[in-house]
Amino acid sequence: MGNKLLEMIGVNKRFPGVYALKGVDFNLESGEVHALLGENGAGKSTLMKILGGIYGIDEGEIFIEGKKVQINSVKDAQGYGVSIIHQEIVLVPYLTIAENIYLGREPLNNSGFIDKKIMFENAQKFLDDFDLGLSSSTLVNDLTVAQKQMIEIIKAISFNSKIIVMDEPTSSLSEKEVDFLFNTIRNLKKKGVGMIYISHRMNELMEITDRITVMRDGEYIGTVVTKQTNVDQLISMMVGRELTNYYIRDFGNSGETVLKVDKLSRKGAIDNVSFELKKGEILGFAGLVGAGRSELMKCIFGLDPFDTGDIYVNGKKVSIKNPNDAINNRIAYVTENRKEEGLFLIESVRFNLTIKILDEFLKFFRVNQRYENNVANNYINELSIKTPSTEQAVGNLSGGNQQKVLISRWLATKPKVLILDEPTRGVDVGAKSEIYSIMNRLIKEGVSIIMVSSELPEVINMSDRVAVMWNGRIQKILSRDQFSQETIMHYATGGN
Amino acid sequence: MAQQLSSKKNNFGLGVSLRNYIRENAGILIGLVLLCIIITIVNPNFLSSNNLMNVLRQTSTNLYLAVAMTMIIILGGIDLSVGSVMAVTGVVTTMSIATWGFPVWIAIIIGILVGLLFGAINGYISATTIIPPFIVTLATMNIARGAAYVMTDGQPVRVMSDSFNFIGSGYLFGFLPMPVLYLIIFLIICYIIMNKTKLGRYMYAVGGNPEAARFAGINIKKVKFFAYTFSGFMAAVAGIVLASRMFSGQPTAGNGAELDAIAAVVLGGTSMSGGIGKIGGTVIGALIIGVLSNGLNLMGVSSFWQYIVKGIVILIAVYADVIKRRKAV
């Protein structure tokens, strides 16, 4: 580690009605990976947006390499060598890699036209530096998510950035791609770049970061050296109390088979998949990204057609051709992409919650809004969804509360089989624990849950059994006494 | 649980709705009032009951189209064919009477069926293929307009029938123009659909996030099919009423009417990207357009200049609305 790259002292930021940052301190040394950790709404993003010039600062000082700076715009920030890689990828899909890297600052030749040769050559140098094996003339649209993330990082480096902020960079990466990203980060460390790393994934923070700063409710809580801390300490710093029992799960006896999937196949997605789900159990589905887990669930829920195979509910063969067939068989599916495929972000909590149960409020053909409001309020109380009112637009809620709204929508259909696809992705620790306790309660009430998850600790601690998928197939179904990260990864990578 | 449900009461009274309505549409309402004041100052005749009924009658044709257009735009679509469908339904209806000698009520049913057919075609293709609705309805716009010309050889079809003329030119109780009566009925129906029924909910859902609607098991095709078919129906109503008022079916009728309808929808605060909008806003939007052209007529501004003024007003109004909304967020 080297000299101080960045120092933010006593940063204050107020929004109408919200005191977002209360005298936050933060510093970053060159060649360091410094994590910012906190529940959603803790103020991490606000702090980074001030650093990136998106928000102005109310009070406080920023020093970069010892010099006091004023950051009033994104351009200013870039001028001081600050780059932010946002959670959502902001590349233009139908331009090449080179054009994306140099977007807005294309090298020109003497006659004022874009000097394509230089542009492609320079971009290629960067790609080769990182050993990506890509051509700079490839369209961004043809890249995988991980590759796009790499291009974002290269773009940041091409600005000669000294400070790179990464906001949840691994949220859509597979295990292998994460390794690749971490190698890149280690390379950048050697070059003296300082990185601010925002993530909820504890095991990643433990692996890649040097120091961790925890924030809560807009306040600075503390900074710890990663090697000298542990997950429990971090969690208690984040939530302000000891979470004695993070995973809430009472294991009981599971009952008869409620759902049986027999030799299901869909070309290019899933291959001869069979499993049974028992009453009152959580069946975990582990596997790497692209193993076919979500594809399988979409077939079961009628979103995608399958070529061969049968589905049985309570021993009876059923025909599921669309989601309504599945819903009529008391199957519900909570998607992994709640913003894209789950919620109507501009609509209210009530709208999102009741969209599947409008029939219950129908009087003749009119929706009885009074009754509807009460039902929505009941779910808000029951799942402790934090929202000012039923009429709040769902897009304004935190990730955890959005997820609870989506789960409520499906609980309202009174499912017997609940498929949860990455139920705690992008959800903060407190809400995570609440979602686990909701799952635990549902199991006791006799609901059966299929939980697709890429977080191994979650799979191991919550499931009765785990089905490990690889390459469209179920490679192995493990019982509780066989669980371990190692065995699951063994089967997830194609082992026998 | 049932007790808990009934104990919590919310106020959904008329007063609250009205207050919300005014608050939601404050911007364009102020615009509309200002417009009326300016016109009245220049020409006090504007406020005469005769003239006001005239404005309503002229606005009603646009609103027939615009209420259905509101649904379609909320759905994330567009219907460019309505102006041409107006023409073809007007022509078919008047020809049914004048050329083929059908009774008036059968002729009207035939006209409405033609409108429904065009709407259903738009709806079917838009719902089941990946052709964008802009293209689908651009095509049917041409087909319908062409059909109207072919059938009439480009000539107006005159109708001499008192009962047919009454449809567009008659009055209820001697003061309420028939077109305004239909308008009130359709506005109530559309308001109920959009705000009180499952179908309306689903329109907001499909327009707000089509993927999420699919994952929620909403039958997107059915919702789209309904909206376009309804739009065809409303275009037929507009076409028949207009033909009745002009005592003839004109193959040139409704030229550019789709654009006035879209303008009314957009002025009313509906988002062209779908998911956001209200029938109530569209009513004010259409009134602004109607009052503006009536006022310009009263001031003696030539119709050529009126286009230019209308264009500028639309730009300013929508821009002001966008700014207001951004501040609200």
C-alpha cells in the first residue's frame, strides 16, 4: 500500500426530507481495494455519487493526492482521475468495443474525421493488456455480461483513472468470471490504482479487499482491516446489533410429493431433468450461471415451452402451457430479475401487490379499491414492507422491500409450490434475514419452496435438499448430510 | 381477518377524486383557463352557450379517437389508422343507406362492424407478430384510406335521411348535441375500464413493463387485441357521427385526425413510452386543441396559420408538462 490517494472528510449531504450523509469520512490509498459496506440506503451510493460529480457536496472536503479539490461535474471527476463503474452496464450495444471505449473523445485525424485506425489499435492494446482474447472491432452486443464488465473497466483505465469505483460488479457474473475480475483487480493494484468496491457478498469482500468501511443510516460506523475481521463483526456493524440467528430455519419432517418433474427437456436449455418436491421442504437449486436453473423454472411455470417430459402436481399429470395454467395449479414463480421481469416500477405498491388477485376484489366487473387497499395493507404489515403508503411507487423502495412486494404478490395467490429465483439478490442483510424467516414460516404452513440461488451459504443453510445443475442437467441431488461448498462446486462444475 | 379488513376505511369520496384530478392536471388546466380568458377578452362571444356547445361538439369527434388512443398509448402502442378508418366507416355507412338502400340502423351496424374489423386486424397483427404497431397501423391507415377512395371513386356520398342526420346534428332536450351525449357515455365507460376494471389495470401493467406482465401471467395478446379493436370501434363512431353532420360520407374525412388525437393524449400527460396516463388528462388535452381552434376562428385567424399556432402550443405545453413532472420526481 502506498500514499493517500483520496480523502473525504466530514461529508454532509441533505435531500428534501432526508439527511443522506452525516459527516462521513473515507479514505483510500493507492494500490488498495477498499470496500464500502452497508445496507441499502446506508448512503454508499450517495457518497460515491458525490465523488463522481453526480451530486454536489453540502459540507465537507475532498482531497485527491493531498490537494483539496472541488468536484462539480462528472467531467471534473474524470479530470481528477475518478471513474465509476455503475451496477448497470452503460455501453452502446451496436457499437464496437473500440468505439465504446472512445465514445465522446474519439481520436481525430488531420482532416477532422475520426481516426479509426488509431482508435482500434489503441483499444486493441488495452484488450491485449488484459489478455481478453477479443478484437476491438467486436460489437458490444455480442459480448457476455462479464466481458462487458471488463470493457467498462478498460474504459475507466483508458481515462488514466487513479480511483475506480465498482458498484456491485459481480452481481451478474458467474464464479469463473468473478475469478477473472479479481485477477484484473489484482493487476490494477500492482499498478497503484485505488479501488472502491461496493458489494453485499461477504465472501468476495473477505477475498479481494484490504480494508472495509461500514456505513449505516448515512453515518460512518468504522473502518476495519479485512484480515483482522470476520463476517459476524461486519454484519453487526452494518445492522447495529448482533444478528444471532441470521439463517432462520426449523427443519421438520417433509411430507408427500407435491410436485414431480419427469424427464423434462427443452432444446438448448435443459436436458432430461427429473426431480420431486415434497410438501413443506425447501429444495435448493445450485449451479453456475448458465447451468439451466432459471430455464427449468420457466418451463415449469409455463413461461417457456418444453419439448418432452411431464409435470405432476399432487400425483396428477398437469398440462402447463402458460403461467396461468401454473397459477391454477397453485405454482408461483418469483423471478430473479425483479426490476426487469417482476415489478411495475412506476406503479404503486398496491398495484404491484394485487395484480394477480384482482378477481377477489371484483364486484360485478369493478375492482373494489377499498377492499383491495386493505389486503395490500395486510401484506405490508405481515411482511413488514417499509413504505410510506400503499400508493408509493414501487421503484422508490429499497431492493429488499421491492423483493418483499414481489413475494407478497405471489403469496397472495396462495401457492402450494413457490419457486424463488435468487430470492435475496441485491437485498441488504436485514431484509435477507427477514426473507429467510418468511420462507421458514411458509414451510411450516405446508408450502413447498424451490429456491434457485447462487449464494452457497444460503443454499446450504436454508435447504432440505440441494439439486446441483450443470449444463442443463441435474448432476446430483444432495441430502443435508452431504452439503458442503466443496461438494456442491464439484458437481456444479460437471464432476460426477 | 375479515373484521380487520372492514374496520380500516379509506376515503374514496367524490371530493377527494376531484381534488386529485385538479392537482394531477394543474398545469394543463391552468393553460386551458388562460386560453379561455384570452379568447374571451378578444372576443366575448366565445362564452355564449351556443359557441361553447359548438366547441364541445367539435371536440367530441377528436375525443372519440383520443380516449381509445389513450388506452393504446398507455399500452405502449400507437394507432395511426383511426383517421382513415373514420373515412371508410363514414363512406360504408352512407353508401349502405344511399346506394344499397339499407335502413339507417342496419347501415350504422355495418359501419361499426367495418371499424371493428380494422381495429381487430390492427390488434391481431400487433399482438401476435413482432411488427411494431406504428408500422401495422401505418399500413392499415393506407389500406382504409384507399378503400374509401376506391368505393366512392373519390366523390362524396350524399345522404338524404332525417333520422341519419339526427345522429350527428340532433339535440337531446333541445340543448345537448347528440355527439356530446355519446361522448359523455363513452367517457364514463372508458373511465371505468381504465380505473375500475382488471382490463384497465392490465393495460397499465403491459405498458409499464411488458416482461413483468408476461411473468405475472397476464394475457398480453388479449389486452392488446381489445385496445386496438376498441380503437377501431371508436373510429367508426367518429366516422359515422361526422358523416351524419356533413350529410355525406367523404373519402377525405378524418385526414390527419389521428395526429390530433395523439396530440390530445400527449397534452393530457400520457407518456409515449407507455404505462403512464389518464383519460381525464386527455379530455383536457382535447379541450385545449378544440378551444384553441375555435378561438382562432373567432379571431379570424386563417386556417393555414392555425396549424402553425397549434404546433407551437403543443410543443410548449408538452415541454412545460415534462419539466413539471421532472421537478415532482
